[in-house]
Amino acid sequence: MSTYGPKAAERIAGKTVLITGASAGIGKATALELVGAANGNLKLILAARRVDRLEELKKHIESEYSNAKVLAVELDVSKHDTIPGFVSSLPAEFADVDVLINNAGMVHGVERVGDIKSSDVDVMFNTNVLGMIALTQAIIPIFKKKNSGDVVNLGSIAGRDPYPGGAIYCATKAALRSFSHSLRKEVIDTRIRVIEVDPGAVETEFSIVRYRGDKGKADAVYQGTEPLVAEDIAEIITFALTRRQNFVVAETLVFPSHQASASHIYRKL
């Protein structure tokens, strides 16, 4: 039974939800939270590069909810030229997308300007910005045709509060933030909602990627703190999506209690 109540379940029931980066972290947690909120009455398109993980998640969801319908499909959003074909090739049962959750994102390295590899710049912009824009552009016409739909963009405190060693990642999240604001104004005459969630410190595989697989360095980021977890962000996304249609949670900035900005963090010694 959903912990969000019957009204929330009714508002999301039967919808088709596309989640990028769904193989782990916030994407995976959001898939589980949403299908729980809908009491299984949901169609989920789980998209990511790691199809084996998607298939495991699909099996888990289907074993828990016999009425859930799940499509696991490979998608690398950094290859943004493939996105129109990805959307047009969705099976008919899943083609009428109601919710797009642009969760896929990454950060690579902590080098400062002058020492940043061009390959890192490319992969961060291609994934966090160009891929997100390409997928949104492919889905928005579906929403406009039926005058309804939700776009959820996963931003970051980095898009509001840039920090040393994060010039490129911060720039990509600032771009996402501006894109979200523009889109919200463009669809003001429709029933399309644009929702932006900007987390602070959340412990997922994200930091391991930032430090190029060095788990020791990734763990040190959270030393002496109690960071948020993926499920915390999934709850916020689910809350926003299960409000009545005229209720838009336009922006959410969320920290663990010991954090006040990107760099203002209290650590217990």
C-alpha cells in the first residue's frame, strides 16, 4: 500500500514514466518510489547504459507488483543524436509518455581550469546538457499534443553555488537550471509542469565517478557527515509528481541538516 495516500495514487495511476539513468542511485530509487506510490499501477520506461542492471530492477518491480508494466531499454544520453530515434522506436504501449525524469548526469574529475581534459568537458556537457535537452525536445511534442505532462530535471546545488574544482560540472547544472526556467515560461499556457530538484550532498555512485573510481577519495567527501541518500530525493520527486495538476513544485533545494551551501558543511571530527 502506498504511503502517499489514495489521492496521490490516483493522480499517478496508469501513467507512463520515462526515467534516464535508472540503473542506480536516484534514478533507481525514483522508479521504486513511484511504483510504490501508484500501488503498481504504472508504466515505467527504465533507460540507462547498463542494461543488465535495468533488467534486474525490472524483474524486482514485476515480482513486487504484478500490475506494473516495465520496459528496460539501453540509452546513453551523451550520444544525443540517437535520442530522436530512441523516442520514435518506443513500443506503442509505452509511446504516450506522461512523465519525463531527466536524471542521467555525471561529473568527471576535480581538476581546475587550465588542467581540465577536453574529453571531460565533452562528456559532462553531452550528458548533463545536450542529452537532457535533446530528450526533452523529443518528448515535449507528446505533452503538447495532449496538453499535459511533467518534466522533472535533476539539477544540483552546483548550478546555484559554483565551487573550485567544479567549473564544468557547475556550468552544466547552471545550464540545466536556465533551460528549466525558460521551458517553464514557454509552456505557461499549457498543463505541462516543469519541476527542478537541486540536491546538495547525496551519497551515491556519483562521487566514485567524480574521482575516477577511487572509492577512498569518494568516501572522504562524506567523512564526518550524514549525507542524504537516493531515496530522499526519490521521495521529493514522487511528492511533486503526485500533487494535483495545478500545483507545481517548481524548484526544490535540499540539503542534509549539516549543509548550508555547496562549500558550507559541518563535519564532526
